[in-house]
Amino acid sequence: MKKVGFLQSVRLKLTIVYILLLLLAIQVIGSYFVGELEDRLVENFEESLEGRLNSLNYSLQNAYETERDDSDTTLETDVQRLIDDFNESDIHKLQVIDYSNRRVIATYDPEDFNRSDVGKKSNDPRITSALLYRSNQDPEIQLDPDTQNRLLVGAKPVESSDGEEVHAAVSYQANLTNVYDQLQDINNIFARGTLLAITVTALLGILVARTITKPLSEMRRQAQIMATGDFSQKVSVHGNDEIGQLGVTFNDLNDKLKQSQATTEGERRKLSSVLSNMSDGVIATDRLGAITLMNAPASKLIGQSFEEVQGQSLIDILDLNEQVTDVNDIESIGSIIIDLSTEDQPLLLKANFSVVQNENEEMDGFISVISDVTEQERIEQERREFVSNVSHELRTPLTTMKSYLEALTDGAWENKEIAPRFLDVTQNETDRMIRLVNDLLQLSKMDRKDTGLFKEKVEFIEYFSHVIDRFEMHKDQKNAFERILTEQSLYVWIDKDKITQVLDNIISNSIKYSPEGGTITLKAETMKKQLLVSITDQGMGMPSDTVDKIFDRFYRVDKARSREVGGTGLGLAIAREIIESHHGQIWANSQEGKGTTVFFTLPLINQKRRKRK
């Protein structure tokens, strides 16, 4: 986070607020104080001037009422002398206007040394008012147009001692410069005091603001630390005021966030563990169908990593464009089988969709649980085919038996030539059904792992030779047997009855499908600590794409010929189950017109070299 500069900090703002409040208070106090001070100074000046003018009026009254003869000085001279004696530093101009002729008889003006105003008639309204009406109006403050100084201007009547007449009027102009200079000095003192107060206030404001902003700065730093997931530190609390209580609340929030994060982290780990250890795939999306979460099994099933599909549409990833047109349609699907098979590998996925709701019970996304049901579908298909094949295999002999029995019932039993043949066919079909049912029961037991193997240590070469000898002893045998057996003693751990059933089935098939006079080659050898047995015929063979299917239940390359020789289509399937229960493998190689070879292996438990006698 970018550091806050001093010019943008709360500390500066608080300091400025303090200074502005101080300035506002000083301005209010100063305005009131200066205004009152000015009034008092002017009032005091007026009172002082009034006293001196009253003294001058008394002197002028005496001058006017003094009786004079020819040898005495004139009234004008006495009045001028009194005016000159009245010379005051703050008097700007002083005139005495006689009542009788309204003319100036004496004057004082520092700028008019020639006394040019003497003898002139005065038309000043204040003087006229004082002479005629004995008015003693309050003086006025005027501005000197030349010097721009403030002047106190007024006029006073000079009355007789008995007060019945007016002798003259005194017009005066007093200079208020000293008053306002004094007021200016006071304002300067006040301004310097204001600057000093502002300076002290700024320093105190910074200190006070620091006491407020320091805890806030600590909380900001702590918030930055908390943002990184570290809740080990706490804010220092320096009091019980609002900021102190904020610090306590902040520390309490820190503890609760720490506990909440621990709970959330625990739940996240549990969820991660559940998702990681699930055999099914889980895909989560937002409300728009974009993928936001996917576990490893889901990534393995769809063949793409989470980084590759993150943010992509679930409809596109699971190829649901044919089933749904809009993401909201997924909610109504519930469960669906998705075919993601390729030419090389089949893949069927079962997807279950559930809606995720927010706190307002509105749709906020989907959870998709996908699982691989390829094997289940294959087993289900095999089951359906198995039921169909069993039904078909049983229907054929039953239909044949029914036909022959109906013929016998209709009277054929009386024919001594036809009846035995019909009964013989019925007997053969009954035996065929019995063999089929027995094979089915054996396969069912193997599927349920109910058939216990009675294994024993067997020397296979000698055992294999006895089995071959048994087949060669048949008088109606029209095929030759060629033995290619190793001279080693090969020991295996087997159930002799079960392996005999395997060998009988394979050798019988070779005899059935071999042409008359053909050779059947029986071979036993070792291969990587395994016993390898192969039985080769010279029959019609089969296409290469059907070789692996001969070990499936009820599979026949030539169904018509198989039924003629009495096969059930389950012999090689039983052989595969027996060999695999002995931890071996069985397979076949074949070419059309060149015969078939069936191979199987068994684990060797011991090998001893010795010559056969």
C-alpha cells in the first residue's frame, strides 16, 4: 500500500483545523477588541478636546465682555492672541467666527501662516447652526483630502455669561493621527501575538494530532499485516477513550479473524482431502457454467488439467451441446450418461448435477460428479448378451424336442423305424441342454469365486503326456498327434481336475475343427519362469479380428458347425477362468485356412534337470 504523505495525512488536517479555529477565535476577539478600543480612544480624545475647548470658550467669553477704550487692544487682537496661546499639537485648524458679521476674526492653521482666512465669511452649516441655534453637535470624523489623515471636525458657540446671546462660534479640526497610530501599534502587537499563538498552536496541534494518528497508523500497519494472513500481532492500546476502544475492538476483530481463518483453512483442507481422495471426479462451476474447481480424478477422466479448462463452459468440456441449449437446463437433467469414446478406447461417463444456492436461495452454480461407468456398461451389455445367448441356446434344443415329441404324440411312436430316431434326437438335445446348464453353473460359481481349487505339486510333462495318451486311445481318432515336449521336469502348482478340463476342451476343439487326417501339435516348454503350453490344429482357422473373442461366452466362429459337433460356446470361456485362477494367461493365434494355435501359461515352482528314462 502506498505511504500517505504528510500533506495528505490526517495529522496535517487536524493541525490546520486547530489553526483555523484559533484564527477564527482571534478574529472574533480582535474585531470586537479593536472596535471597542477605537471607540474608547476616540471618545477619550473627544472628551479631552471638549475640555480644552470649553476653557477656550471661557477665555473668548471674557474677551468679548471686556470693556475697551481707544488705548486698549482690539477684540480681534485679543481673540487671535487667545487662539495662538491655545496652540495644541493635535489641533489641525481653529477659527473664531464673529456672530455679527459671520466673518472669521481669528484663525490658527499651521499651513496658512498668512492667515488668509481672516475676514472671510463662513458658510459652514455647523457654524451657522452654532451661531443661530446655539447648537453644540457631536463632532464628525472626516478624511483630509490632502494628507488622508482622519480629522475630528466640529463647531461650538461662544455664549455670553448670562447665556442670553451668542458672541461667536469656534470651528475646530483636530488631528486623530495619534489616536489611530496608537491603535495601529496595538494591532501590530495583537498580530504578533496572533502569529506566536498560531506557532504554538501548530506545534501543539501536531503533538495532539500525533496522539490521535499514531494509533490509527498502527491499526493501518496491523491491517496490512492481517491482509498477508499474519494474525500474531496486536495493536497497542494507550487509553480508554474512543481510540483506545477502537484499538480493543480491532484486536478483538484480529482474534476473530484468526479463529475464522483457522476454521476456514481447516474446512478447506478437509474439502481438499475429500476431493483428492474421491474416486469420482468433481467439477464446480459458477452460475454461468464456467468451471471454477476440479479435482484430480475429474482431470484424469476428461483428459485435461484444471489449468486448461478453468473458466471454460461445462457444456463444452463435457460435450453436452446436444442435450442442453442453455446452462440453466443443466438443473433439469439430474443425471446423464456421456459418451467420450474414441476410436482407440471406449469411455462412458455418468454425470450427476446438483445446484449450489447462495444465502438468498438463488442458483449460484453447479456441482458435477462424474464417474467412469465404461466397465459397468460393458458388464451390463455382456449380461444382456449372455441372457440373450442363453435364451437362444436353450430355445433351439427345446424347439427341436417339442417338434419331435409332437410328432411322436401324433402317432409316430408306432413307427418302429422313425420312433427310435426321434427319441435319439430328443435324447441328444437333452444331453446338450444338460451340458449347457452344467457349464453355466460352473461359470456362475467361478464368477462368485465359489469354486475352491485343490492344488497340488505336479510334474507337468508327465501329466500332459497322460492326457495326450488318453486322447490317442480313442479308436475312432482320425487325427495324428505330434508331441514336442521338453526333457526337463517342470513342476507346477495346479488343480489337476481343472487343468485337465482345460486341456480336454482345447484338444477336443482342435479335433473337432481339424480336417480328417490332420495333425495336432502339442507343445510344452519354458518361457521366463513360466510354463508355456500350445496346441495347434490344421483346421479352417478364423479371421484375425475374431481371435480374441473366442474366449467370450457363447462366441462361435462358425455357429452352425459348432452346434453340429455339440458345442455350447462356453468351453473356452471356462478354460480362461480356470487358467486365470491359476495366475496364468491364455490366448490364441489363427489364420484363415492355416489352422489355430491356443496358448496358455502357468507359473513354475521348481525346475530340475534330468533325463527321462
